[in-house]
Amino acid sequence: MDRMTERLDKHVEHLDQSDRRVTEVEDGQMELATSQVKLNKDLSSLRLKVDDLKAHSRRNNLRIVGIAESTAIDNMEGFIEQLLVQLLGLFSDLFVVELI
């Protein structure tokens, strides 16, 4: 009988340990799920911010239409810079010309 009680006690102890491990895993899983929800919210917020920053950066751009690509100009950036200075009266040190 003592031997049966001893074996039963070992099984109970083993079940208690297993129960503790399962509880720890469940708690960890809940923390991960909560963390994932927060990270998804942060990601969405950051994506919106990136889109907003892209939109703001485009607002400072100027598109010039009507100059044919086949126009034989060696220095197109210099030509555009000169055009802006002549037409708008801008100083060339106030802007940067980049062709895209």
C-alpha cells in the first residue's frame, strides 16, 4: 500500500508540474498575443506616418511639363535652373534641380 501511495504521490507531483508548465506557456502566449496587438497598432500608425511624410515631401516638388525629352540640351538640370531663374525670378541658391 505504501508503494501505491508513493507512486500516486509521484503522479500527482508530475501532474502539478505539468499543470504549472501549461499555465506558464498559456501566460506567455497571452503576453505574446497582447504584444502582437500592440505591435500591429504601432505598425499601422507608422505606415500612416510614412504615407503622410511621403505626401508632404511631394508637396515641395515642382513638375515642369512641355519640354520634350528629345530636346538637344546637354545639361538639362542647368537649363531648368536657368529657366526658373528667368521666368520666376528665383535665385538659384534657393532651390535644387533634380531630374527624375
